[in-house]
Amino acid sequence: MLISGHLRPFPAIPEDFTDFGMYPFFIGAILLLPARTFSRLSRARIFLDGLLIMSAITTLAYYFVLAPLLVHGADSYAAKTVSGLYITADFVLMLCFLLVVLRSGEKSLTPALVLLGCAIVTLFLTHTLHTYEMLYQGYNDFSAANLGWPITGIFTVGAACTITNIFKSGQFAEQGAHKETGRVEVVFSDRRWKAALPAIFVLIFTLLIIITWLSGSVESFPGQRVIVYGGGFAVLILMVLRQLLTLYQVGALQRQLQVKNRSLSMLNTHLEEQATRDALTGLPNHRTVVEKLDEALTNARGTHGNCSVIFIDIDEFKNINDRYGHLTGDTVLTNFSKVVKAGLRAGDYIGRWGGEEFVVILPDTEPLEALNLAEGLRKRIEQHVLAGNGEIKVTCSLGVASYPQDATGREELITQADEAMYAAKQLGRNQTRSAHEPLVQALRSAKPASEIVAHAESQAMVEALLASLATRDPATVQHMRRVGALSLKLAQASGLHKNEAHLVSLGGLLHDLGKLAIPDAILNKKDGLNAAERATILQHPITGAALLQPIHSLQAVAPIVRAHHEQINGRGYPDGLRGDEIPLAARIVTVADVYDALTSERSYHASKSSSEALRILQKGAGTHFDPRVVETLASLLTTSVNLSDVA
């Protein structure tokens, strides 16, 4: 054109129509910009906002600028049509850009969007200026308006480079993760201009319609009223649709809020239960038991009534965990709590104190009534199978204390019940003891403060030794516990000092400890033993004493264990001691051992009655057994048919 001096016509094919090929790519690039993922309702609302704004912009642009240009322009109809298509395509481009702006929640994308917006506005202004020149001055490819093209290119390339740099810096690395985390159901803009813009356009159109209506029939160009009323009607319809959709979204938000409030209420209730309930058994936890006991004591003080507490501990629960596993142990705890709870009266309250310990609160219950109720619970537990296929039964030791007879405060009341339970443990387990019993008080006072730690250590060691044997021969351990309890009663009835009686009890409890070293093939053999096997069995007193000797707190028990198979006539084993050469404690354990063996069911003989066992012991008095110990046993049997009831 420079050489020939002739300008190309407008519109020119294919030049002008080829220019339209940029719009699909430009629109696609804009719509692919990163943006938050919304629900369909939110996308529909954003689309309506975009249409509303663009309808207003398009109407105002055609009313004030484009329509007068196209109507009053002197060029051909084809030129006007192509010019209108350029500007219409720019409006579509603006709409797509506006949708991305409304959807974008990425602050890092703001510089790119600003540059891209400047490019689109520059493109629109360039096409508008070209349209004006073409219609009023004649088309000129060398017009100053062409400066808009490189400016548009600079803005576009700047936006593209900005986006590229953003991606390289990794600011959108988690964009995919955001899409997977969930969809936003209801989204309202956090920018005031976005929310206010549709209302502003409605206000502008209202004023424009009023002005047009007041102007009467005067029109500056044909179709002026059509543009105003048509655009205003479109904006009004879109605004109504937007408001309806907003109302629907608000309703959806309210429904979601109601659901979440219900879920929150249920969660709060669940958390409150977790804070006050034991997770395993479902019983009230330690803190709740304390609060409930304080409440019961307050009521008792106000009415000058009674309030009793039962402290319950499952016997040998560690052995269950060691032998069957902790899952079975949990089952035992759960079923134990159900059995105890089923045995309580209305108004009674049970909670888990910790581990295998439980506390029962008995409001308005006198000491004797509480003791009878506790004994009923003990028998109930003894009769129930708590786990396994019928082989897992447990016993429990119970301590009872009452307000105001035994204590006046909560901590003192719990301590009294706990010590009564501990006394039941010491006296052979599977018992119910009351805090005001003389024997319980004697056991409590028998331990000076300086000896408490040593006693606890020795008790822990005894339990560990018994647990080791129980894994191989549970029946023997049960026998040892019964012998320990009976030995304590015989020692007390013989007038021994409390500390000496306790030592005798430990000797009876550990007398068969040496069987730990006996092979299972011999220990569990049901047929007769040969000479070699019998010799191995006869070594268990020596082995038991050797196991106890290195343990400082149990050294005094070793001679009792070594001598518990010695006989008064000197024909016992392993040392052949006779008469008073045998420690008195060992002579007591011997009688208790034989009595329990005779009255228990064994594979090689049926159990005998108490009277039959006593006759056998009396027959051997003076030869096998100490006559004084046998006489003491006879006295105990005379006062109580069941030795477990002897205090």
C-alpha cells in the first residue's frame, strides 16, 4: 500500500474476517485461567452476574456510542456490520474475562488479570476508534488509532508472562489439591464492588429509562427507545433471576447450617458423654464418680442419713491379660461391669475407678445392708462366665465403707473402702470385707508407715512369681492362694504376732513356687510317676527356697518354703528335720497344704469333706503334723463350717 499509494477496501476478504480467528483462542485462554471450583449453583450465580453486568455495559455502550456511530455513519452496510461484529466480539471477550474475574480467588493472579483487562479494554477502544474513522472520515490503515494494536499486544504478552512466572514459582502447585478437597456450595463475594455492581447498573438503567420516558417521542437516532427499554428489560430480568437464585442459595445455606447445627449438637453430646463416660465399659469415669459421690454425701448430710461405698477389684486380672490377651481382658471388664450393674438396685450408681477397679455408690444405705449387697455382687460375679467358651470366670475382692460410721469425707470414705478391699485381697481374695471389721483395722495398723513401700514391693514380686507359674499351672496357683489364706487364719488363731502371721501367709502362698522348674511333661502328667520323675518333684521345696533367697524382701519366706514337706517324725524331705527343728511357720503351712489338698478335687482322688480331712490330719498328728496346729484347725472348723468365713 505504501508503494502503490492505494488503501485496501473495508471490509476486505480474507483480511478482516481472518482477524476474527483470534477470538476463539483468546476466549479459550481466558476461560482456562486458574480459578476456584464452585458448585453448579455458584457457577450459575456467577454467570448471571456476568450477563447482568455485560448486558448493562453493552446497552450503555450501544446507547451512547455505537448506535449513534452506526446509524449516522456514511459507509456501506457491510462496513457497519463488520465493525459491529468486531465490537460485539469484544463484548463477548469482556464477558468471559468478567466471569474469570468473578470466579478467581487467587490473589497472586491479580497482576495478570489487571494486564489482561487493560488489553481487552484497549482492544475495544481501538475497534471503536476505527469504527468512528471508517464511518465519518474514511478508512485509513495508517490511522493513529492503530497504536492500540501494539499496546494491546504488550498488555497481552505481559499477562501471559506474569502467569508463566506464577506457575514457575509454584504458587499454583496445590491447585489440583484444592479441587479435590470439596466443592463450595454457596459462595458470596468478599469484595463489596462485586456485590454492589449489579444494583448500581439497575439504578443507572432506572434513571436512563426515566430520562427517556420524560423526553417523550424525541429520539436522537432510530431505535433509541428500543435499546433503552430492551436493555433495561434484560437487566431487570437478569436481576430478578439473580435474586431468585440468591434466595435459593440462602435457603440452601440455611439448610446446610441446620444440618451442621444438628451435627454439632450431636457431636457436643457425644463429647460430653466421652468426657463423663469410660470408653470401654460405658460406665461413668473416675471424675464423674467423684462428682456423684460428693452429691450423695451432700444429700446424706442434709438428711442426716447414710451413704455407703463398695470398692471392687477383679482378682488376678493381670493373669487374664497375660494368658488370653488384652482384647479378652477388655471383654472381661465390659461383661464384669454389666453383671455388677444388673445386680444393683434402682438409685445405686456404679463407675469405673481405673484399671480393673470399680466403685459402687449406695445412697441411703446402712453398713449392714451395704455389706449384704456387696456379698451378693461377689456371688453373682463368681457364677458368671465373662469371656471365652465357658472357661474364663473371675472372682473379685470387695471393700465396704459407710458414711458417717467409717468416714465423714469423700476421700476418707474411698480410702476406707479401698483398704477394706485390700484386706480382702490379703486374706485370700474372693471376699467381701467391711472397713469397721476388727481384722481389717488390725491389718491396716499392722503396717507402720516405714514398711508400706517395702510391703508393696514384696507384694508386687509375689504377684509376678505367681503369674509366672499360673501361665503353666493355673490350678496349682489357686491351691497356693487357698493355702496362703488358710495359713494366715491358722497363724492368727495360734496367737502369732501380726507380722509373723503375715510371714506365714506368704509362706503358704509361695510354698509350691519351686514347681516353676519342673518340666511340663512331669508337672501335667496324669499317670503315675516313675522314680526319676518323683525325684524331680521332690526337689521343688529346695528350688522354691533358692528362688526366694536372692529377693531381699522375701528372704524370710525361703526357710518356710524349704521345710513345708518336713514331718514331725523326721521322715519328711528335703532335710529330714524333726519336731521343733521344723520352723513353726512351716508346720502351719504343712497342715494348711494337706487340708486343702484333701478337700480339693484332684485327678488321683476325689475331694473329701472337712470332717474327713480333719480325721486324716488328726490321725497323723504327732508323726506327720504338729498336734497343736491340727488342734487349732479343729477349733476353726468348729466355729465355722466354711473356712473362708473365718476372720
